[in-house]
Amino acid sequence: MATATPSSPLRTALSAHSAVGLIVGALLYIVCVTGTLVVFYPEMQRLEQLNAPEMATIAPAAVQRGVAEVLAREQAEGVAPTTHMYVHLPVPDLPRATITTDTQAFHLAADGRVAMPEQIGWSDWAVKLHYGLSLPGLWGFVLVGVLGVMMLSLSLSGVLALPRILRDAFRLKARSPGGVALADWHNRLGTWTLPFAVAIAFTGAAIGVGSLGTFTLAQTEYDGDVLAVYAPIFGGEEPGDPRDLAVPDVAAALRHMQARHPEVTLTYAILHDPLQAGQHIQIAAAHDRRLIFGEYYDFDARGTFRGTAGLADGAAGQQAAASIYNLHFGNFGGLAVKMAYFVGGLAVSVIAATGTFIWLGKRRRRGMREPRLHAAWHGVVWGTPAMLALTFAARAAGGNDAPFDLIFWGGLLLCVGGAAMRAGREQGRAASLPEAGVPAT
């Protein structure tokens, strides 16, 4: 029995509907691929700027020297006072000391001298692409969060829709004809990576959609103060003595941590409003064998300890919130966990790619032949990693300020559009040929 062919207006509407689905699938695929890449964000930074000084540790006095020098530079340059200064301390996967202000960043030598500007534009761009798909501010966060919700629903609905999927987890029909092999790979990878996919999707949705909830609550209840919303979880800012206007004594805070908390790994020294009234210091430290990203230890400008935020020993919900980031990005357990996240990310990316191929194949079997959409999806699948590689090549050739967004999105659009146009031309040529056995007139 022949399948009814939709009328021309209906066919156009169906193609437009399919194109929208393809765009959503493409965004989800890009998030999966970039998430797989940025698991190695610290390693990417080291690769991007190979000549930056590296060290296993840095002395508190050296950190103090670097802080004083950067603050003096900004004062001499007439730069507006920074609201936050972040001192990244050497850790195993990124053994560098780096100071970042509101406007610039510098690597430090082991003795605390400013060695060179930090230039990791491509690494930071890749992380922002994963976080927000190049959209500004909150919009990108929310979009990626919604995609996380979709990924979570697809993972769970796949199990519910295919009751035998768990029982057949190791029955792979990789050599089956037609689309059976593709669907089988899709289902098996989905089964094997289900716990990983659920964890990644849930935490990604929590980070992204949670940002919208935080913004809304800040606007309605806290006069737009987002930090006030986060304060019960991550701790609020307790201003210091407004009379302490000298360079904050970061060295004293670091020495306190070394003496009182030798079991933790110091990751950041954060200076709030340095050289301004109310300035104070926070030390961020990772706790071994804990999923939390760390604990905040609060100090006044003279380096006197004032308390902790409670991320390590506070309420259960507080500790859970502090664990979302590490669970999502694999920032715990060292290289072995990173490799596991990388493999899992590759599998999830393949699932996203094959899922759309299977969907398009089902439509074709129902009589809806859409060669342009099929070719466009090939452009997305192969164009995304190719454009990521091209942006890195542009960084190597053009420096830290290469137009990464333009290269990635423009190049990807060319890949997709070029593939679709080529498929359209081939379809047109095939339609113009005479049918087999029927002579041309």
C-alpha cells in the first residue's frame, strides 16, 4: 500500500517543523561536544600558553608580593579599582600562580614577580560556548539549562519507551542491515552511559535553570541583589574594618591556612574590594575525598580568621549545592575521573548525533524524504569538531584575540548550508533524469 504524499503547503510546514527540531538537536549536540572538551580546561590553558611559569607551590610572601605589584600597576595605570582580585594558587592539574582582576590577568613567577599577561582566550571562549552557546549573560545559561532538562527527559523516556533496553544492554547488533545497527548502537550507548547522562543532564539543568530562578528571586525579593540570594548557600560578604586601607595581608591568611588546615588544598585567595573601605580576604580550599568544590575561609584585611561559609560541614542542602559543579565537570578524583568523563562525554555526543539520524531515517521510511535536512545534520555533526579545531588553529596563528565566535558559528553555518545546498542540487539532478526503462523525450 503506497504512502500518501503530503500536499506542497503541508510538506513545507513539515520541513519547517523538522528544521526547528534539527536546530534544537544541533544546540544539544554542540553542548555535549564542548562539554566533553572542557573537561580538560586546566590542561587546555597549559597547552594554550606553554611558556607561563609553573611551580608546585608558591610561598605566602611571594603571593603577597604579586598582589602588591598588580595593585600598584593598576593604580599607576589609572584603572578603576577592582571589586575582586582572584589569586589562583598552584594545584596539580594547573601548577600556575595567576592573578586576575576585573580588567586583566597576570602569571606570577615563583618569587611573586609578575611574569607575563595571562593569554588563554581560546580556553575561556570554549568554556563560555559550553556554558551559554555564545549568548550574552543569563540568556545563554538558561538556554543550556533548558537543553539539560531536555537531555534528562530524553534519557529517562528512552528507558521507559524501550522496556527491554536494560535486559538487552550487551546484545549489540552492530552488523545488522539498514538502520538497525545505528539504532542498536544508540540504544546500547544510552544504556551504558545512563547514570552518567542523568547526572550530567540534571546538574547542567540545575546550574542553568537555577540561574533563572536566582535572577527572578533577586529581582522580586532582594532589589536585584543576586549575591544576597546565594548568601545562605555560599556565604555572604562580611565587610572588614573600613579603616584598613593598606594592601590586604594575604600572606597572613595563607600562613594561617598552612598551620591550621594542612589537610586541605588551597586553590584561590580572593580579595574583596582591595584597597577600599571594607576590604577582606577569602581563601578557597578543596577538601580531599569530598565532592564539594571547596570551602571558603573568611579573613579580615589583616589576615585574621573570621569563620567559614559552611560548605564542608553545613546543612545537607548547602553541601549538595556545593557539589553540583564538580559532579557536572568531573573536577574531582584527578586524571582518572577526567578520562572517564571524557569517554562518557564522547558517548553522549554520539548518542545525540545518532538520535537525530534515527529520527530522520524514520521520517524517510514514512515517505518524507528530506535530503537537505539529512545533509545539514551531517554538516552539524562533522562541522562542530572541525570548527573547534579551526578556532584553535586561529588562536595559534592570530593570537589571544582571534574572532572565535565568528569563526565557529560562521564556519558551522557554511558547513550546514553547503551540505544542504549540495544535497538539493543532487536531488534536482536525480529528478531531472528519465526513469529507468523510459526513454527521454
